Amino acid sequence: KLYKDLENINNWSTIIGFEPNNNHFINSQFEIKEFANRLMLAQAKFPKCDFIFNNKQVTKRNFVDYVKIHTKSGNGGSGSAHLRREKYIPKGGPDGGDGGRGGHVIIRGSRHVWTLLHLKYRKHVIAEPGLSGGSSLKTGAQGNDEILEVPLGTIAKNAETGEVEHEITEDGEEYILVPGGRGGLGNNHFKS
């Protein structure tokens, strides 16, 4: 409980100008930053008051600037080996569709994110696989991409080699960390 030591201060919420929720917990990144900013202003305004928390102590537990995660893109879907069968068409021939592309693992820069806390306990990031092709030249659906929002200035490295993959510097900038697998070819590509 971050407000535990402040409960004995009379009217502390009017001094700082920040009212916590009923459980006395900080629940969001906005509340942490807002509380820390107002606490710093209160310390400057009332230097003789002994405030228990400072900006570093409030955000230390919630600020994470290094995470190590295992990423895996989605496999491509398999191509179909379907043969066309209709009532009045003898020897219809192959008409199998291609498999869908597997999902990418993408990092995206966001100016609204300032910590990697949301990735700290997410050790494995796995994108969806593509679906298999179908009959009548139907292409399988693509797997959904896994998009990880990160703060600006985030550097992605290969954990095994230490090689720098990419640095996110702009809001909305995207980089495909692990590309998805290519879908397999249907038997329509191999007809003679």
C-alpha cells in the first residue's frame, strides 16, 4: 500500500491535490505519474513537511526498462492438395489453394507508454499460425500479428548474439521483429 504512511497526515489530499481510490492503491500508470508530479510540487511548496515518498520511490517498483522475452512468429498454413470434383466435369484437375501467412511479431513505438512493465511477466510472445488453403483455389486466412507497444527509445536486441536489431525512435514506428512463415503452395501451382 503506497499510501499507508500518508494516512496520518491531516488533509494530505488537499495539500497534494490528489485523491486515491477506496483501496489506497495506485492502479494505473497515469495515477503513478500524476501522484509523483503533485508530490514533488508539494515538497517544493512545503519544504518543512516530511513527506515519506519521493518521485523515485513511487515509480521505482513500476518502472521497468529491461525485459527478456521469447518470441515466435506464426507458421505458414499448408497448401491444399484438393482435386476438383463436379458432376459433368470429368478429370477436373487440381484446384487446391495456398496456405495463409503466419502472424508477425511487431514492436510499435508509443509516446503514451513509458515503461516495459506490461511485458515483464509475459515471457513468451507467440503469433497465430496461418490457416490451410481450401478447395476451389481458396487461400487460407493469415494469422493475427502480435503487436507489442514499447516506449520511444526502446532497443531490440538478439539475446543470444547481443546484436542490435532495431531502435524505436518515433511514435507509431513499427518494426517486424520476427516475420511470419510463408504459406505453402496449393497443388494448383504444380499442374501440368
